Amino acid sequence: MIVVFGGHGQLGRELTHAASTRAIALQALSHAQADIADAAAVAAALARWKPSLVVNAAAYTKVDLAESETEAARQANEIGAATVATACAAVDLPLVHVSTDYVFDGRKDGAYRESDPVCPINVYGRTKAAGEDAVRAVLKNHIILRTAWVYSEFGHNFLKTVLRLAATREELRIVADQQGSPTSAGELAEAILNAASVFQHDRALAGTYHFTAAGVTTWHGFASRIVAAAAPITGRIPRLVPIGTADYPTAAKRPANSCLDCRLFVDTFGFLPRHWTVGVDATTRLVAASGQDTERQSENKSEHRVA
Ligand SMILES: NC(=O)c1ccc[n+]([C@@H]2O[C@H](COP(=O)([O-])OP(=O)(O)OC[C@H]3O[C@@H](n4cnc5c(N)ncnc54)[C@H](OP(=O)(O)O)[C@@H]3O)[C@@H](O)[C@H]2O)c1
């Protein structure tokens, strides 16, 4: 049995789906069912479900709001991470804790390795980096898995924002000077389940890893791919105008380079990421064909790459 905290987020829902297709027993707990900053709630969840491994997919992910809601971000991303890791340590459970490229400043020339020093440039990144440190401090038996640019058919994300805006606008202005690897939450869930099963049998593999889709693009390149994949279904082809980060100021600074080097994860767990275009095409077609309500959530971090 695997217990997932943050089970109703993008990744949590994809973990549930991936586990069901592999006949893996997994209990996904929503924020309402278990607040990870609440030690008694976390301990009670572990006592009730008696997992053999825990995944912490819970996080405060509203990057711009975090600049003003600093304490809320800290509660989930730092205190919550520490609380989950402490509860796992108390009953000797392995933990997969999900983290982010935002622990880096994005100024490196080339993809970030796990050994690169962290240097977050916004509150979200600082709280996530503090959460990583807390996990390392209290639980040897952990995998910290950093990822980036996550999207899925669930929740609020850049892919769904682009589809929603493309439905009504003739022109979208999209940031073209930040680069990264758009990563399907479904593929990330597969990678986590794969790593979890290996890690459960070899705790010597504990440590920090990176996982994203393969290949690199910009938010503008990501949007272009979404529009192209959706056009045969929606008939909509808005103009996509590349803009610079400076043309669209946001509350939180973003790293210009979000690329993560995933070789250590691939070599250790034998799970190869697909090129980012594969997941983007598939998820775009799914969302466009289902005519999902891609409702607005202006505080979502992905919203701010589109003007
Ligand atoms: N999305 C990205 O682009 C991205 C990029 C890099 C890394 N990551 C990391 O990937 C992981 C999964 O992210 P995601 O995209 O699935 O985020 P998400 O869709 O925002 O889901 C996060 C979930 O965590 C829950 N949550 C927040 N505070 C909590 C708390 N104190 N206790 C329990 N649950 C809590 C949220 O519930 P409520 O909504 O009810 O509060 C939400 O369901 C996170 O660690 C995130 O930092 C994400």
C-alpha cells in the first residue's frame, strides 16, 4: 500500500490512475483528509492505512500568491514536508518527496544536476528548498524528486490555460525567454511508481533525483505545440506572439532556465522519459476533445506566461 498526501492535485490524481492500471494499492488523501502540516493527522493516516511507502505530492503551488501568503506556503512546503518526513522516520517508512526546479535561480548555462547548489529566487522556491532540507535532516530513507513545468488534464495548468484562451482570443502573447521541459503529470506518476518499487527493495538508492520529460522548449514553444495539437479538434489557430519576461511582470521572479538533467534518475531506475511533445500532444487532444471547462484561476503559476 502506498499513501499519497496531496492526493487531489494534478500529480496525486495521476498517481491514483497509474496505480490502478498497474494494480498497485494506493490511497490518495486530499488536503481535507490530511493536512501535512498537522502531525496528528499525518500520524493517524499512516496508522490507518499502514503503507509500505509514502509519496508527498502535497504543496502550496501558487507561485505568485506565495509572495504575499508566505506563511501559508511555508506551512505546506516546509513544515508539511518536515512533518511527513518525521512521521515516516517514526515508523521506518520510505518517502518519495516531490520538489521543484524552482530551488534553482535559473542562471546556469545548461541543465541542472542534483549536486548543483540551490539558490531560490522566490518564496515558493525558498519554502520548497527548506522542505527538501527538512526531509534530509530527519529521514535518511527518502527520495527527493525534483520536476518542472507539470501539466495534466486535471487541475489548473499552462496547457489548460492556453486552450481556454485560444478558444476566444485571436492573439496570445507568450513568454519566450524562459526554457524548460513540459512534463506530463501522468508520466511523472509512472516514473514515481517505478522508482518507488525499486527503492523499496534497495534503500541504498536514497537521495535527490531529477525527472522531467526529455527535450527543451520555451513557454512560447509549449503553447505553439498545444495550439497545433488542438487545432484539428477546435478549429482555433490564434497568433502566438513571443514576449520577454520583462514584458509581463509578475509578483514572483521566475528562473530563466528550468532544465533539469535527469541522467541520474534514468541510470538508477531504468525509466526513460519521453520527448515533451509526446505528452503534450496526447493531453491536448484529451482536454480539447472532452471540451473540459478550463476555468480561470488567475493565481495559478502557469497563468503568468500568457498575456
Ligand atoms: N505544477 C508544477 O508545474 C510543478 C513544477 C515543479 C514541481 N512541482 C511539485 O510537484 C508536486 C505536485 O504538484 P501539483 O502540480 O500536483 O500541484 P497541485 O495540483 O497544486 O496539487 C497540490 C495539492 O496539494 C494540496 N495541499 C496544499 N497544501 C496542503 C497541505 N498543507 N496538506 C495537504 N495537502 C495540501 C492541494 O490541496 P488544496 O488545493 O485543497 O490546497 C493540492 O491538491 C508539488 O510538490 C509541487 O511543488 C509542481
